[in-house]
Amino acid sequence: MSMAAAVETQLPGDRISKRNFDKLARFIYDYSGIKMPPTKLTMLEGRLRRRLRATNHATFDDYCDFLFYEDGLAQETVYLIDVVTTNKTDFFREAKHFDYLQSVALPAITNSGVRTIRTWSAACSTGAEPYTMAMVLAEFAEGRNDVSYSVMATDLSTDVLQTARRGIYPEDLIAPVPRDLQRKYVLTAKQPGRREVRITPKLRSKIGFARMNLMDEKYPIGEPMHVIFCRNVLIYFDKQTQAGVLNRLCDCLAKGGYMFIGHSESITGFDLPLKQVSNTVFQRS
């Protein structure tokens, strides 16, 4: 390739200056709690290039001027946060949590007199976690005429929420779902060769999806939850932010309710009204 051709095919945006990277990192942290150290510079450049194209800006400098000096943040914040959030999810991820939910937590909750089990997936990504929760809850409630359940699923990213609401996934993503649950809760595509599946309408109807920022001062969830899953999101926050999020989550958890965090996460050192009852599973005192 000639030098001229190389210049013509150069990706838009060139590089983010240190000044603008610092501005972006500060805004992302203040808004979402997500840390953006200098080691993330190349990643941020790669993810923001499509926003440059979408907003018709030729360089990162132009884009940052639009954000910070031309009141562009009002219209661009949701899209900016969408491209910087990391969203990894699997059905029955960290499967021991769902074993504990089914065998210990749900029986304890209903034995305490609860008949409508309220649950929350607080960083639901593309939906595999709340749909897994709904499968476990549906199995538990089956045959118990006096027990019902609901799942609230929230995330900061509007992109992943759109995918979650549709409930359509590549066929290989549901491999961890037990066969008997696949037969009950997963529909296969009718078109030959289309390797996609969809969660059944009945199960989808049990989940309410909404955008929520865990950095907000209050979480508008209504009545307290009996089960909260907030897994593999605390690792993106510093200790001060973790403390705030965990305290607000505890405020949303019913007495005797259960909180599940990721296997690589810890609440050690925080003053919280929780007691550990299993590996990364805690109960509200």
C-alpha cells in the first residue's frame, strides 16, 4: 500500500489528547463510577470512533469540543456511556449462585410468609442473568398456587437493554441452560439455518427492563426486594463508589433478603447490614 493510500484509509479521529482523555475519564467516572485509567486510552479511542462518525466529527478534538464546550453532553451522554461500558454475560453464569437461590434462598423467603417474590438484576447486561433468574423462579413457583414472582432488570446501557427486551440470542449462548429448561423456556427459530433462539413470551412477561444508573442517589424500585443480583459490576468501581452503591442496594433489600455479588468481588471492610451465608452470598440482617 502506498503512503498516500495509507493516509486515505486512516481511521477517523487520529488520537485523543491527554487533556481530552482526562476530561472524558473524569466525566465517565463522575457519571457512571467507571474508572478509566490511562491504560484504557487505546480502548476508548477504538470505541469512540463510531460516535465520531455518528456525530459527523472528524477528530477527537472536534468531538470533545462538541461535548464540553458546545453543550453536546445533553444529547450525547447516553451514547457515550453505551460505548464505554463493558457487557459480558452468560446464562447460568457462576452457577452455584442459582443453586443456592433455588435450594436455600427461595424456600427461606417463602417460609417467612412472602408470597410475591420480588427480585432485581441490578446490572442485567443483555439479559442472560434476569432470564436465568426467571427460569429458576418459574421452576420454584410451579405447583405452588400461592407463590408468584417478578424480576426487575436494570442497566446503564440502552444498547444492551434493547437486546435484553427482545430476548433473542445466538443458539450457542444458551448451551449452559439445562435441556429440560430449554424445552420449557426457549424457542428455536423456524427458519432452517437460522441459529437463533428466543425466550418464551410467558417468561419475558415476568421481567421489567429499565435504564438505571447505580451512581444515582436513590434507586426507584418501589417495595423492597427479596433478592438482588449485583454481580461483576463492583469491580469497575473504586472503594468509595463501591461503598455508596452497596449501601444504596442494602436500602433496597428487604430484611432477611439475599444479595449476590460476583465471585471475584468482596464486601470486606464495608459497614453493611449483611451477613455472609455462602460464597459471595449475603443476607440482610
